[in-house]
Amino acid sequence: MKHTLSVLVENKPGVLTRVASLFARRGFNIDSLAVGITEDPTLSRMTIVVAADETALEQVTKQLHKLINVIKIQDLDPKDMIDRELVLYKVNAAPERRHEIIEIANVFRAKIVDVGKNSLTIEATGTSDKLAAMEDLLRAYGIKELARTGKIALARGSRDA
Amino acid sequence: MRVTAAQAIVKSLQAEGVEVVFGYPGGVVLPLFDALYEAEGIRVILTRHEQGAAHAADAYARVTGKPGVVIVTSGPGAANTVTGIANAYMDSVPIVVITGQVATHVLGTDAFQETDITGITIPITKHNYLLDDAEDAAQVMAEAFHIATTGRPGPVLIDVPVDVSRGELTFKYPEKVSLPGYKPTVKGHAKQIKEAANLIAKARKPLLYVGGGVLSSDGARELKELAELMQLPVVTTLMGKGAFPEDHHLFVGMPGMHGGKFTNYAITETDLLFGIGVRFDDRVTGKLATFASKAKIVHVDVDPAEIGKNRSVDIPIVGDARTVIAAVTAELRKMGAEPRTEAWMRVIDDWRARYPFHYHQSATSIMPEYAVERVRELTKDRPTVYCTEVGQNQMWACQYLKIREPRTWASSGGLGTMGFGLPAAIGAQLGRPDHLVIDIAGDGSIQMNSQELATAAINNLPVKVVILNNGYLGMVRQWQELFYGKRYSSSTLPQDCPDFVKLAEAYGAFGVRATTPAELDAALTAAFEHPGPAIVDVRVEREENVFPMVAPGGSIDEMLGGIPGGPVSEMLDAEEFVEEVWE
């Protein structure tokens, strides 16, 4: 079962290493990890997607809590969170097929951000499902390169007091 | 007043009441050692190896309850402390390790004697720091001591680049430390405590399973009060030794791989296993599926991550062991609960009488168990701290010594570090100058840090090393005998290389040898009465095994060796009266 952990940490050097090495050391696999500074410059938010059963998740959460630099951990409820990922696809695109690809991008509300002689680069954001569906279609043209940010997420507003 | 960061670090040590620092100087840590020179109230013990410094600080902390402090240089100096830090981490011992580091402008360039010690020690410290600004020196020191000594204690490392240690600041030691991501829970949850007390009041076969957490919270007195109030039998783990007097009628030994049969039977049969400051370590539990499988489990620990880690728990209580024990006792008093363990104690006493630790005495050769028994008897009227190395010597010490007081036992538990004992004895002697300090050693382990004999001799620390010299890495040999077809691969050591008596003499210590049972008492007494450090080279029966023994991965009530008996189901069937008392 996949869990999305939203982890508030102190924005200090080495914190990412501490978190990542804890996952590795305790035998947990990170599916994705995204880090960035928050509204408070002394804090960063890590969004970590991890596949784990309940017992393992409880253990990894408790172990994370033991890190002095970790301030708060939320296991986000998939039904009650907003999650997004950003992907850049560089797709094979001979001039005669460009319009097909542009149409696919439009359907997924993605943007063409670069055009080469034989390629298009598409910027897309969305949930993992949407991006997977889009990637499926683009694969037919040949994806030359791909970069993704990993998921970021927040609990929906209704959860806040 | 402006001071350098090095001076601020020393002033911080003084503010923390540190009396002893264990260390070893080197290039980039010289500003710190310079600040230590003539620092009031701080004795610097120069060990002969940085690992020795770390173990000495570790044992100093174990016997005094105060944090141990280590100061070493960068690169190899820092790296040499790694085993000591890992040891303290596994056994939850508060030590603060300060390492020199190359200057900030060359950090990351593979400079001379540079090593990424903060990176290396992430998994084996509770927390660590790279001090990158002299202004933070006092704050970081205060945080380090706070983190090391509160909650579940553990090692904290501070890496200090040489230029930072020369940088200046206005020294003011923080009175209070507040860390947003660190708030250990001390008081247990009131409802859980009530439920736990209820379970104790109702249980017919309760058992207290006690570990190092009771010692680190200084909860021995509270434990005794609880045990005596409800007449609860107590088992203590290797780390918990001394938390409950081993000569008390409610004491039921050490559980696990080389624990007592009677102890393991009690765990297998109990209907309420009340764990306090323990972590259900694999050496204790054996096969988890059959460990205390008839019992409800209460688990008290200050570290929430330990609760439910290895074994599911019925009543989890996060909190400081002493505080929680006191609260449970108060609850039981309030309930007017009465002890109801008389029948249970009769069963346990019967097991204890029938399955004591046992060995075959010899008239000609010294049995290692006998040697430990003699150490016990010859020290029973003296305040004594017992340290051990790791292996057979350690297990016999566990089985045959009687630890009566908290903080008079220092043994490497979780990490199982050979070479711990001698530096530990040195640290213990500094912490307890009025105690006799004995290291029960093996001929293998002692050679891993025997250079520290110099530290003991030069500082006039009268530690006594009793080497159970069997010419083997005894525990390795035992496993090879039992599980590897007696193929003694790389486990044989010549009994007379080195000549331990001469080794002692080379350092100006006292050395004596015993080769027959008749010589043993005189040798031990001579060493114990000698005013300085001493080695007793006890030539013991070479192929004696530590029994009983749970085979790796086996159920703890099915033990090899010792007096035949078990598993516990059969033991109970054979006992008609047992059924009677349960009904």
C-alpha cells in the first residue's frame, strides 16, 4: 500500500541525508521524494511516497520522529489530499507528426515548452494517474528523455482547524 | 567577554559539570586541547587509542549516570571512535563526542586527515552536528548534552573545524534548551497506566521483564517497591543487570540465549509479561512466535519506536521507566491490590531449584564458571563494579556473578564489542574511585584494547583484569563445535602468546597466573589486594561451553545443554501440583 508522508523538517544542511539514510537503513523503499522550502524559511517540507504495510509504516514514522530535525509527520489520506507532480517529456516528433502530439498535450492541459527539429518537450502537471495515462500515449512516439519532480502534496483545506 | 569557540566548548563542559574527559589529541583539535590545558575541574585522561576513549566514556556514563565526554582529532582519530559510538548507541548510553575537523575552506577536498565523521555517524548517533559558526558553540554544546541525556539516552557527536574552534564569540551558556523536533514523553498515559495496574492486580503468573531503561532512568528503587508490593518475580536482561538485586528472592535471572532455564520457562509460562525499558532483542526472545505466547504484553519504554517493533503489545506505555513504574505502583496502592503470586513463585522456585546453572567441577583444571564464582565470592563484601568483554567470559559473568546494585555492571550488550571491557573498567574506575573494578575478560577480547593497560597504569587506576584464558575465541569455537562440525576455523589462539603476566609487567602492572583450582583464590586475592592495576591470567578448561543455550532462532524454552528439561509444556505436565495451584 502506498502512503504519502508529508514531513516538516528544519531547513538545515544534512537533513535530507538523515531522512534518506534512515529509509535505506531500515529497509524501506522510497518511491519518490520531493523537498522544498515552506512559507517559513527555517522549515522545509518533504513529500515522501513509500510503499509499506501498516506495521512497517508505523515503524518508519516513529523512526522519522526520532530525528531531531523532523518536526511533524502527516500520513496524508489519499481521499483528502491534493497531490501533484511535474514531468518534462522530450518526445520524438518528426515535423509531420507534431500536431498529433500537440493535441495530446492539449487534452491533458500540458504545455509545449520547447520545439526541436525532431522533438517536442512537453511540461505536464497533475496526479500520478493522469501523468501515467499521458505517458502511455506519448510512448507510441518514442520518449527520448523524461524528468519528473516526484509528488508534492498537501492535506485539503477542510482538515485545518 | 570574547572567547574562542574552543574555550567556549571547555566552558560549556564546565557548565555541564563535566569532571573527566577521555581523549587523544591531534593536529586540528589542538585549539581544544590547548583550552583544556589547566582547565579547572576537568581531568583529561589520555587513552592509548581513541576507541578506548569512547568505551571508557561509555562505561563512565553507565556507572555514574552522568554523560561521558570524548575529545579526539579528525580523520583517523574520529574514525577510531566509531565502534565506541556504535556501542553507546546500541546500549543507549549518553556520551558526547567532540571531534576536530579540517578547516572549513578545505572541507570536502579530501584534505589531510579529513573524514566525513558526521556522515559516517548518522546511523549510530542520536544526533550530530558540524559546528560551522563559532557563534553557535555554546548553543550546540547545550543542545548536545540535552539530547544525549534526556529521553532515550545516546551518543551525540560535534564536529569542530579547526578554524571555527579559533573563531570568537561572547560566551553565555543557555539555561534552557528547546528543540522544536525533540520533546521526549516522560509521563505515561494515565489510562494506560490504570489498565496496566489492573492487569497486574488480576494476573496469576505475572513477570516483570526489566532492561537498561530502568537503570538509565534511575528507577531501581521504584522497581523494587513495585515488585515487593505485588510480589512480582523479576527478570533482568543483560542491559538491566543491577536494576534489581540478584540476591533477592523475587529475582528470576536473565532471559534469552544463555539465560537460565528457569528464567526462560517463566517467560514462556507467564500470563502477563510486563516489559520495562526493554526492546525485545533477538538474543532475549529467540523465536518470536513462541516468546511469551501465553501472555498479555505491557511494554513501557521512553522510545515509542521500540514499542511494537519486534513484538505486538497489548498495553503500550510511552514514558520514562521510573516515572511510569511509580505511577503504576501508586495506582495499585489506590486500588488496594493484594499480591497473588504465591503459587506462581512456588512454581518458579521449583524450576530454579531443579534447573540452576550447572557445570562439572574439576580437581585439576580451573573451570571458567568456577573462576567467575570465585570472583563473586571474593568480592561479595566489597563494593564492586563488574565489567566484561564479549563472548563466553561475558555469558559466564552474567550467569555466575550477582549484581546487587544499580550501575555496578558494564557490559557491551547490543553491539557485542570485543575489547570493551578494559577501557570500560578504566572509565568505571574513574567514575567510582571507591569501588573495586573488575574486568572479566577472555584471552581474545582483552587483546583488542590491551594497550589501555598503559592508561590504567599511568593514571594509577587499580582495575583488575581476570582473563579466562582458554586459548580460543571461545564463543566462536563453541558455535563451530555445535553448528559447524567442530571445524575450528580461525578461532584458536595460543594460550601463552602473549604471556599476560609479562604483558602486565611491561606496563608496570601486577601480573599473576593461576593454572590449577588450588592456585586460583591466592592469585585473585593477590590481584585484588594489589594497589595498582593487575592481570590474573586464569588458565581455564579450554573447551568448556556456555550452557544452557537456545539455538539461534529457536524457542527459548527449548535449550541445549545444562540440566535436561523442557520444553515448558512438558515441564508443567510432569507437575501435578502445578495444575492444582492454577485452579
